[in-house]
Amino acid sequence: MKSLSLVLAAAGSSARMGLGKKKEYLEMAGGTVLSCAARIFLEAADFSTIVIAIPPNGKEDAQKALFADKEISVLLHNVNLLFVEGGNTRQASVYRAISAIPEKDSIVLIHDAARPFVSKEIINKTIEAARIHGAAAPGIAPVDTQKELSSDGTIKRHLVRKQLCAIQTPQAFSLAELIMCHKKAAENNTEYTDDTEIWDAFPELTGGRKVFVTEGSTINKKITFVQDIPGKEKMIKIGMGTDLHRLVEGRKFYLGGVEIPSDKGEDGHSDGDVLLHAISDALLGASGLGDIGSYFPPEDPQWKGADSKMLLAKIWADVQKAGWHLNNLDCVVETEKPKFLPWRQKVIDSIAGILNVKSSQVFVKAKTNEKQDSVGAGNAIKAYCVCLLEK
């Protein structure tokens, strides 16, 4: 009987989660997502080799995440554990990982490390089917009726739902043949959606054997958001920021990182951009990281004349490192002049660019003070911002 090997694909950056940390390394069930995924395979079957595909220079972090579960060391007894740096794509990462397995005459299982909910039953059924058919993968029937679309957005073909499935992992293959298929795909410089497609693309290398689909499960889902991890609740925080500056002659007028022609500009220690300062305070307040004055003390000469875009970018980087991502910003600018409406979209796009978010997540509106107080007299400008952060 062929030996078993396992590839856990964990070479991605998890940037979409906006946590500043790989999702496979998040805490789960006394270990991490990665250790939970590894453990279920180690308990389900006897593997001779396990390869974990990791980001470049990421071995130390991967080891720490894997061995966060203290029982992993015992389960890995007599198992050849390898860490292989991935490539620019998942396909390239898997190719590197399977090429590192020494036992070429084996059945290899390829599994997303961010799927820690897979069952022993799914694992063993997939292994059994791969031994018989050469390739196997679990699949689940779609709930909704599926259609094939034309390029113009109309329905091209009505598909038969009972003949369709959504493929999951682990996907199991005869290793020697899969390596040949991956090699051919790399030589052709062709990207495929998954390893089952690579297998089917080269029947001359696989003896024409097709991928057998075993029964999957809706529980075997891939972690996409933090709240997908049991016990992890989504946290939502609201922050509010405000700032006011005098308007004086001889200074440039900045709003949201955009220079707007005006006979007066903001008087401030930095460039005086009240809108970016209000946004900065809102983000810091929601994340509990402080305020703009503590980050960039006005008495510190290094911040004199500083570009507020740079200040906001630094603050936002720290907020993201703390695990927060932006839902939206809503801002109000109080100014008598210059007129804001012609500049609104440019200002919105500028703020979105600084934060690297969609322009639809930012809105700015302006109000006059009906000639009242210092703003109404054209001697000052004030900005407010409310933000919603999530993690």
C-alpha cells in the first residue's frame, strides 16, 4: 500500500483579513488554526511526510503556530516534517511543496491550512477513493440553481444542479503523476483554479483517470473572517475626531491631502490639514491607541510643517497592526470659503488613497456657519469625523 503524505497550504499573506497576522496563526482551541488543521490529519491517518507551505522567511512563525498545541510534538513522532517557502501563487507553492516530498510513490493530500474543521471521515474517504481512482476530492452540492453567464451578463446556459458540486480540500492524488502534471503546467505557464483541474488537464500523464468526488460537508469551510473561528466575536468600535485651525494669509490651504487655491491657509504646526487631523483622531480613538497630539507632539520640532498625509498613513498602519479594518468614515467640514463642492470627489479619493480603501467607504460634506463665529467670518476652519472600525 502506498504511503501517505500531506501538504498544508499556508503560504498566503491573509491580507484580506486586515489583521496584520496570518489567519492560520490565529488562536483556536488551545492552539492555532494551523495546529488544529494539522492535528485532525495526524489523528485520522498515518502520514510519513507533512509539508507546510509557508511565506518567505516564515519558518519561525510557522513553527510557533504549529507547536502552539503542545500535543502536536507527540503526534508528529516518526513523521518527516518539512517547511517549504511558497511561490507567487498557490499553484506554485503547492508545486514546491509536493516536489519536496521524498516518497514519490505515495498518495499526497493537499489541504488548505485555513480549513481546520475538516472531519476524519472526509479525510479517510478521500484517501480511500484516491487509492482506487488515483485522484479524489470532497465536494458538496450547490444550494442555489447555477447558471453559466455570457460576457454581456445574460444567461448563456442553464446548468443541471444535480450534476454540479463545489470542490473542497483535502484533494488527494497519486504523487508521482501529480508532480508531472504540475511540471507540465509550469512549463506551459498556465494557472489553474486548483489541483483537480491540473490533474484533469494532462490525461496523457495520469492514464486518463478522472478525479473521483467523495462526500464533503458544509462544516468543512475555509476561514475567511475572524468570526469564523469559534469563540471569536466581531468587535465594532466608533471613533470621533475634530480639529480647528485659524486661517491666515501666507499659508497654503490643504483639505484631505488636496491643495485647494485660497487667499488664506491653515495656521498649524504641521501643514494644518484639519480634515486629516480629525480623521486621525477618530481612528486613534476608535482603536484606543491615543490621539494625534500624543503621536505627534506639537512641541516636537521634527513635526513642524509635516505632511499630514504621512502622519495619517503612519497612524493607519498602527491601527491596522492592532487588527482593525475600516468600515467607513463620515466627515463634515465647516468653512465659509473656499467652496468645497467642486473639490469633494478629489478630496474623497485622496483620503481613500491614503488609507488604501475604496472611495465608497469615505464621505465628506461641507457646511457654512452662516457668517457666525470665527468660521463664519472666514477666520477659521473646522472638521469633524466619525469612523466605524471592525475586527
